[in-house]
Amino acid sequence: MPDISDKKILIIATNGFEQSELEVPRDKLREMGAEVHVASPSGQPIKGWEEDDWGEEVPVDAKLSDVKSADYDGLVLPGGQINPDLLRVDDTAMGLIREFLDSGKAVGAICHAPWLLIEADAVRGREVTSFHSIRRDVENAGGKWKDVEVACENGVVTSRNPGDLDAFVAKVAEEIAEGRHRRQAA
């Protein structure tokens, strides 16, 4: 297991995130010793989506506009359909995501969250996986879509769905432990 006990990780989400895709990475990365913060556009608690209905509310540590990417070693983007669709039109969220990508820090996106990487023009030429329904979006943005539980290229980690969470969290932790990655700016 990689040592991330001295690392700070940010999770960006808003209402409609896939419940397990926020809670599992948050909890497992904390169990590994990382300091993990959740930020939302409003800074208020956010409500998840679980299977086919609203899930539980999750506490939030910060408002997106108060967060600085320089304070963190990595970024996790949970999926769900609603969450990334709302965040990809949020200038503050997209600005932060681009800062993480441009800095070479590890970025993990699961399920529909690769939409955020597409919006940041960060899938072009990269191997990427996602929820199958956004495969064409990934390909149309220049990504090399693969049907695998985890795809990783230069610190950009993607996974398909909640069934891939163990592999996703392990790879995100490994990439964060490695430090900054050399890659073209998004």
C-alpha cells in the first residue's frame, strides 16, 4: 500500500453525486492516512444519488471558491449523472480542475466524472475509461476509451462505475504517492 499519510486530497462534488463514488474514496483514502476534504460550489452539505433515488447528505469542508489547488496533492471527482453535468458548467469548479491537471497532480475521475476531464480538454490522446454511456463523448474528445476497471496515464486515473472502486482508490493513492506527473497541460 502506498504511503499517503502526509498527503492532502480534495474531492469536488455537488448535489447528485453517486453516493458510493464519493464516500468510498473519501473513507478509504482517510484510512490510508491522507487528509481528505470535500468541497462544493456552495460550501453547504450535498445530497448524493443512490441507485434510483436521492441518497444521504454528506458534510462539506469548504466552498469551491475558497479552495486553492496548491494546498492539495491530488483531486478526486465522483460521478453520477447529475453531479458532473452541473460541475462542468461551473467556472470555479472547472478552473480548479484545470489547475490540478496543469500542475501534474494526480486526478481521479469515475463513472460520468470524465465529462469534467472532457470539458477541461484533458482526455485527448489519453487512455480513458468511464461509464459506458459516455464512451462516445470520450472518443469524440480524442480519448482512447477502454472497457477496463481502471485506466491511468500520467497521473490521470479513470474508472467505469462503483464496481471498480477498490481498483480506482488503489490507483489514485498510488498516483498521489508518486507525486507530480509530467504531462501536457490541459
